[in-house]
Amino acid sequence: MSKRMVIRKRIWEIIEVAKPGDTASKVFDFFILALIFLNVVAVILESVEALERRFHLAFEVFELFSVAVFSLEYVARIWSCVSLPQYAKPLTGRLRFIFKPLSIIDLVAVLPFYLSFVSVDLRVIRMLRLLRIFRVAKLTRYSSVMRLFGRVFKDKKEELALTFMLMLGLIILVSSLMYFAEHEAQPDKFPDIPSAMWWSVVTLTTVGYGDIYPVTTLGKVLAGLSAILGVGMFALPTGILGASFVEEIQKQKAGRKCCPHCGGEL
């Protein structure tokens, strides 16, 4: 093995989740976790106008430092990923690695900074700066709890997709019925079916803001049925995820060994 390959392999070991006894990797993980946390705090504090005016320069310097670190980390991952057999091919292997969910999260962590140079619209720039809050998603790589969440959603993706389609169909059906029941009585509140969807969403989720409500007898009956259906419909994904969490935790307690990177069973 050439010296370059040895260095590349060592860099991969350092920037990945630390293995037992690897002090350098543990220090790197702690540094990245601390930087992610401080970035989230900075985004929150920067939204306070008085603090932003007073510490504008400090915020800017910290942002440049964070982007430099996250960018170097992203480039280092792409460069060293070929150390793994599944990404051994220099071009296709790296392309496959780039489109992994965790790699996309790493890219999103730095992309808003670079996109801000493309637009001169201050509203767009402010929106891009706010997107820095998504750097918290990088915790997925280092948190066992976040990896557990990822495995649960991956295992139950078909059931969750089916539940989402059922909820979407119910929203469309309820909105259409409420439009026909309330349009003549309240043309300003239910002018069309898309506008009625706002009412159906807040009703089916049992939020009920009260800004829009039925006044006709038929509309009130539909609203009551919708609220009852909403309780049952939105309990479905909760039950699916809850059962999946219990299964996953039981598997862990039973001694199942999982890959710390992909969550797959070893």
C-alpha cells in the first residue's frame, strides 16, 4: 500500500465516527459536534436585531470559519471515501458517495453560504442564511439516537408513504365536500377548494385555529366527522413509528450488532 493510500485511509478513519481507542477521531468528532451546536446557537442569536448589529463582525467571522471547516470536511470525505471497497472506483465510487443521504446533508450544510454570492436579492440572502439551521442535521452522523430514527423511518417507509397518501386523499375529499357545503354561505372563507384545504388541514390535525369555520348545518356535520376522522387518521403514523421504535430497541437489547454508519445488521 502506497503512502498516499495510507494517508487517505487514515483521514477517512479520523473523519468518520470514532472507533474505540482512536483518540484523534474522537477529538475530531467532538470538535465537529461542538461546531454544529455553536452554529445553531449563532443562527438563533443572529435573528435578534440588537445582537446582530452589535456582534455583526463576530457572527461573520464565525460563519467564515464554520464554512471553511465544513467545506474541508466535505472535500476530505469525498477524497478519502475510495478507501472503502464499495467506493473504490475513483469516479463512479465518489459519485455514488456524493449522492448518499449523509453526503447530501454535508453539502446542504455549506451550500447556502456559496449560493448567497449568486443572488443580490436581500430577501433571498436572508433566507439562505436562515437555512444554516439545517447544519443540525449533521448530528445524524454522530448521534446513535439520530441513527435510530433513520433506521426506523427506513424500515417503515412503505407504511408511512401509504399513510401519507391516505391523509392527502382525505384532505382533498373533505375540502371538496366543505367547499360545496359552505361556498354559498361564506364565499369569502370558502372561495374555492384549494382555500378550503387550509380549513381541512387544521381540522383533521385537530388544531382548529378558528379563523375559518362552517356556519351551515351540513358544514357543521361534515366538520364533526372530519375531526373524528382526523384523530384516527393522524394516529396511524404515530402507531407505526411507535411500534417500529419498540422493535428496534428490542433488537438492540437482544444483542444485534449494527454498522455504526448505515445501521445495517452485521
